[in-house]
Amino acid sequence: MIRVLFSAISSLFIVAAASAQSVEPSPQQGAKADPKSFIASAPDWVDVQEAVSPADAQFPAYRGKRRLLLDTQAHADGENSATYYRRVDELLSPRAVRDAGSMRLRYDPVYQSVRVHAFNIIRDGKTIDALDEAYIEDMRDEKRLSSNIFEGRRVLYVRIEDLRQGDIVDYSYSFIGENPAWPDTFSFRHSVNYTHPVERIHVKAEWPSEIPVRLRLGNEAQTTEYEAGRTSFTFGPKAMPRQRAEMGAPRGYSAYKKLEIGSFEDWGAVNDIARPYFEAPENSVAFDALAEKIMQEHATFEDRMMAAIHFVQDDIRYQAITLGLGGWVPNDPETILSRRFGDCKDKSLLLTRLARAFGADEAHVALVNTRSGSYLKTVMPSPSRFNHAITYIKHEGVDYWVDGTQSLMGGTWGELVSPNYKYALILAPGQTALSPMPIPMPETPSMEVQSVYDASRGSDYGVLVTGTATFRSSYANGARSGILPRGEDFIAESIHKSMENEFGEVEDVVIINLRDDREANVISYDWSTELLDPFELSLEADEDNVLEFTYKLSPPLRIASNWSRRNRALPLDIYEGLNYRVKRTVILPKGSDIELDAVSADPVTIRSGALDYDRSVSIEDNRVVSEIHIRTKADYVAADDAKPVFRNIRKIERVSDLTLNMPNDLPDTAKFEATSSG
């Protein structure tokens, strides 16, 4: 039985030491291992490659280092499956020496072991075996304990002595072992170009011929070779120039070409292998009691579901123990309820079972990737493409998506805020494709800020500021879980810092009337402060008696990456779901004569497939009122459509500040001139 995975595994699928299934510990666990036990010769199946000499290098060094060889070879062979890595680098800077001075090889001790084959230093034509004097230690490596995730991983740390600028380092190592989560499958992914040039790259994978696989390099299918019952594919050896990164692409999209090899014909094959892990034992006494309690306390399906969501999200704390198949198999409802904690799989399974108990037409666990977004639909199917589990519910013809790991969600069942993961694999019988997760764009602003700057007392006094902030829908959920638990002092300090950066010295901010309507899913609060010295002498006026009061029409808005303004090959990421309205009013002394310059007086309206934008500045008696409303309508635009988006963004950014010029000594009737700047 071949069970192999040679790609990075997310926390959802980590297979570590013990859970529902007993797993024998690795020989490398327990007592401190002999460092020499981690050193071994390279496997005999390795196709040895020759590194390019510095004299024959085609490319200039990149950031003080020249990569002379990059060699990766994957070998599927049951428990002896392994991935071999070899790198040869010329170190031409202190930074390169620092980075090459140690290795950190992270592995799962339940099914993996790690072996270092060589670390040679070539100096002045001589080869030095650096492993003789290297410091080697095998240690625990829990990187995510602060996020309540216990993985059981270990890291082999190798520190090299006496490394110098000008050295060539030639090092190799292997990870050995098969992943027990996916029997009779094969998956392998590897980039073939990078931000740095590679003088020679060689990538090879081989597997038993009885495992049917598909190959793709970029968007191109590839051919394989057969020999003695084994199938192989080789890329290279060849030189690969530097591939420039392209900033501002949507999640998952990359300028780098990737080799993909997989034995999953479609997403249905992934569903077939993943779904059994979520078929936990039937509901228990504790589960039945919970479901009955919710049904007795709430009469309708909608109210029962909201009670279940609040229970799973708020009363079952998030805690992941990804030991053994616990990284892949959820616990049964009885265990979850007795522990009162669980990870995404546990929470999704519990909520799925509750929805079924309440009479949902359908309820299933669904797998998603929180980082890939729309890119997920472009990749070859594989279980390793997912890193999170949520719940899919269909009732009375409507699809609902619920993330059990969120907390303190508000709203009603009919206005439930869905998680924005784009695509999901619903673990239901017969499901063969990814399902889109359409997210309706909010019509009402998700965030609204109104503020009043009262400068009616003139320039000899400070400016009194009052404001109201309102959060709705997903923004209210975010504020409820991320801001409100920190208290009013945190909110006041955040506003104070922002005002101080814009205006200088500011009185302490006072939060007034913090309100949270969880059912309506609206959070709002009022606040007040005083700008103590916001007026500055005008640098453009001929006389010294003209002061300026400058304020921003709106806080900075991130619509797309500022580093991505050039001709593109990849789509442009748009900050999706932004629906923001800001209104700022400046009150001037009564009887003031106010004039707007042409730029300020000209309203701006933008309508496009990516965003809508409106800006206006008006005069109402002794008040200058500015209003901005922006709403993004897409998660990305095609590369060819990026230029119009950037033109609109520049148009938005062209006017960001409004300056009021006022006389230093105010007569009964003073003239104010309002000018805009970018």
C-alpha cells in the first residue's frame, strides 16, 4: 500500500502522534537522540547531479548569493518513501554567510524521520566536511501554541562552524516516511523558477506505475517515463533565470511556474478519501440532550440554528490537538462536549449534526482554503489544498455557510454573514466539484464614521471634535470579537493616536455610549476630544495673519496594492467587501464667508466593475461638509483591466486633504478659502 505526500501539509491535515488512532512513537522521540543518528548517506536511488562551477555561471549573484544547483527528488516506496534535497550555493556577502550558517529541518516524528547526508564547504579548491564539527540537536518545535494549536512537530537544528564569505556550500538532506492519511495516492508540487536565478535546477519524481497520476507544469500537460514497474518525471537539468515577483495579485496567484503531480482525477476523488474521516460515531446522550435543550428553548428552525451557532462558536473554545490522525479526523460529539473545546473539524462536525437534528434539508462539513481564494479553482485536486473546515447547510432552497471557529457573531439566520473563502469542497456523497461561495455585497455601509470639528470659537481656541462610528454585518462581527473585548480604553487610545498623527496635540478621547445590538448585528459608539493647537501659519500667504486648518477627507483607504502599478500578467487583487462612508463637518465662526476652490467644489463619481465611489464638498451656512462613500464590488480584476482601476484609484487619491485658510484675527465677518490637496 502506497501512502505518500511530498508537499507542505497545512495544520488541518498534519498527521502526528496520538488521537482516535494509536500510533507508535518515532525512535527519535523521547530521550535525547544521538546527533550522529541523524547523519546518513544519500539514498541509492538518488540521481546525482553536478553543480555548475562559479566560473561557468550564467547569471549574476542575487542578494549576495549565487545558487549553483537546486536538486529535489521524490521517491514513493511505501514506508521508505522519501524526498531528497540538495543545494549548492556560492556565498558572496555577509548576509549569505549568516543565512547559510544553520539549517532547521521541521518534521512530523510520527511518520517522518530526517537525515542529513552532507554539508561540505568548498574553500580555495579544497572540500571540508563541515558535519564533523557541526552542532546538531533534535528539539520540540511548537510554533503555534499561542494560537491554541498543538502540533507535536520537531525540528532538527544544524549549526555550521567556520563559514566564510567566498565559500561554496554543498548540503543535502532527506525527509523519510509515508503519510498515513491518504492511502494509495501520490501528490507532489514544486516550483521551477524563483525570484533568484538558478544555474542548474533538477526536479525528479518517481512512483509505482500502478498509481495513475496526472502531471502539469504551469498549464501544460507533461509526459512520463516507465521502467521496471515505476513511473518517473524529470524537469531539467537546466538553467532558470530570475522570475520577478508580481505584487498585488489575489491570494494564491503566483508568477512562478509550478510542477504539479497528483493521483486525484477530480475533486470527487478527494471527497471520497476525505469524507470517511468525518463520519464520526452516531450522536451520543450528551449530544441528544444538547439538541433537545435548544429545541425546547427555541421554537423555529432559524432561532435554533442561531442558538447552535452561538453555542459552538462561543461555548466550545478553539483548541487544536493535531496529534496522530487528530490532525485529520474530528473527535466525536461526545468527546467535544465533554472537553468543551475543539478545532475547526470538531466545531464543523458538531454544528453539522445539530443542523440535521433540527431538520435542515442538508448539512455537511465543507473543506476550504483560507488563503487561496479564487485560485483554488485553478489547481490540481489534492487534499493538501485545504487548511480549514466549515459547515454547509441547505434549507428551503437557500445555501448557508458557517465558520464555527468565528466567535461572537451577530445577526439573524436570514442575514447570516458567510465566511469569504470563495470555494469549498462539500463532503457529501456524489460531490465531484468545488462549490462557489457567493458573498452578497452589502448595500448599507459596513462601516460609517461621522465627525464634527467645531472651530466656531476661532483660532485662539482649540477645535472641539465629536464623532460617531458604526459597524454593521461582517465589520460588526470583527469589532465584537476583536475590539470590544479590549474595552473602551483601547478604542479611545486608537482614536487618540490617529488624531494625534493628523493634528498634533490632542486631549484625551472620551468614549460615550458604546452600543452593541447583536441581533441587528450593529455596533456603534460616540466619542469626543479637543484639538489643542490645530492651526498653522500659512506658508503660501503673503501676510503672517493667515492660518491654516487642514484635515483629511477620509482615512487612507486600501483598495489595491500600492506596489502593483505596472503592466501586469496576473490579476489584480481588490480589497473586497469594502463599503465605507465618512462624513466630516467643520463648523466655522458665524457669518463666515466661505469659498471652495474649483477642485473641492467639483464632485467626483466613479462607477466601474471593481468599485463605486462618490465624493462631495459643500457649504451649509457656516459649515463645510465633506462626504465620501466607497464600495468595492469584486475580489479581483483581470490583468488587462488593471489600468483603468489604477486610474480610478489615482483619481480618488488626487484629493485627500482639505485646507481652510482663515485670518489670524477674526473680524465679525471673515472670509475662508477652502482648497484641496493630494
